[in-house]
Amino acid sequence: MGVERWSKVKKPLQIMKVDIIPLEEVKCHEEVIEDELEDFIKSLKNKGIFYRPILVDRNTKVVLDGHHRVEGLRRLGAKKVPAILLDYQTDEICLYTWFPIIMGDPQKLLDFLKDNAEVIDLGKDEAMDRVDKAEAIFCILPEREGIAKTVIGEEGLLDAVKDNFHMEYVDTLDFLEKLSDDKGVLLYRRAPTKEEVIEKALSGDKFPPKTTRHYLPFRYQDIRIKINHLF
């Protein structure tokens, strides 16, 4: 919905069983982006059709994909949601994260971070390793002048960055090839574990938007359900 940049990957189509389940049963693990949510609700009202089923863990009813669709239906007062039920613990469902990107002068971002967090200079491999071990919130890529900036701060630091800079998201590190010294940066961060996703959903303490990216090796079909059937 305007803030994601996807890599072009061709995946085979697999027709999946779609169940209509009570909306109150599903549990979200991630917050939504209000602008995206408003766009979805507007589209749903105008078209009157629900096209894309959500993905849900069969055992816990945790939403794996479709947080904006779920919240949109809730705000409209719907009682049901079309869902594809999956076994989350299978290797077929992979869990990654979205990498935030900020275009423009990297120095402005760095100055902001130095005022709001601890920033240390490390080589790229060491910086990424610190992030993967959850010892730092993120590191700044691409590597420049032989160093990668590693940022240690509170969990809400990315929210502060988002409030002060225009942020978009990419699905892979391949996007680094498109960034030059004066064009922007990518914030490399650790993907959560499946156990952390379940814990967040069950506790109600949600991740910030775009923290998780669930990947299936196939694409599934769209549907056409009149939204009045979901009330």
C-alpha cells in the first residue's frame, strides 16, 4: 500500500481452502499503519468486496498476514473474516522482517540518532552480528568509509525515526545495490522468532508495524466475498 518495495519473485499458484472464522478469535501480533488502514477501509466501503483472505496459525489463531484487513473489518463492525489456516511451525512458513529504508542525506539521520541513542562504529560483519544477537536495535547500511554504524537504543527508537523521517520498507538486502552514498540508507534489523510472534499476540503487546514478514513458497488465490456476508 505504498510503503513496501517488493523483490520480483515468481511463485506458483496454489489453491487453498478458505474458511470463514469469527473475527473475535484471531489475535494480532503487530500494530497497523493508520494511513494504510484508512485506504483499505475506504476501498472496502467503495467496492463492497473482500478480496484477500488473511493467513492464520491454525493452532493459536495468530494472524500471520493481514493485520490491516483484520483491523479494518473490526472498525467496520464485522463479525467474521475469510482466512487460510496454516500450521505455523512447519518449515514451509518462513519468518523474516521488513528492512526500513530512508532516502536522502544519511548524515541527517546519523545526527538525529546520535542525539537520541548510542551510536558506535563497527565493521559491517560485526555490526550485523551485534544486531542478530539482539545487542543492538539496528545498524546502518551500506557500509561507508570502512564502517557500519551500529545503533543501541530503546525498542521505540524506530518509531522516533519514523516520526522524523519518511520511511519505506524493502523485503530483502538486495535493495542495497540501489543505494549510493548520497541517496539513502537501509536499517538492518533482526527478525523476530516464531515463538516471539506467538508471545506478542497472546500477550496483546504488539510489535510495531512492518516488524514481521511471513514468506510462503507459493501464492494463493484471491476471493470475492461481499462484505455484508461478514456481518
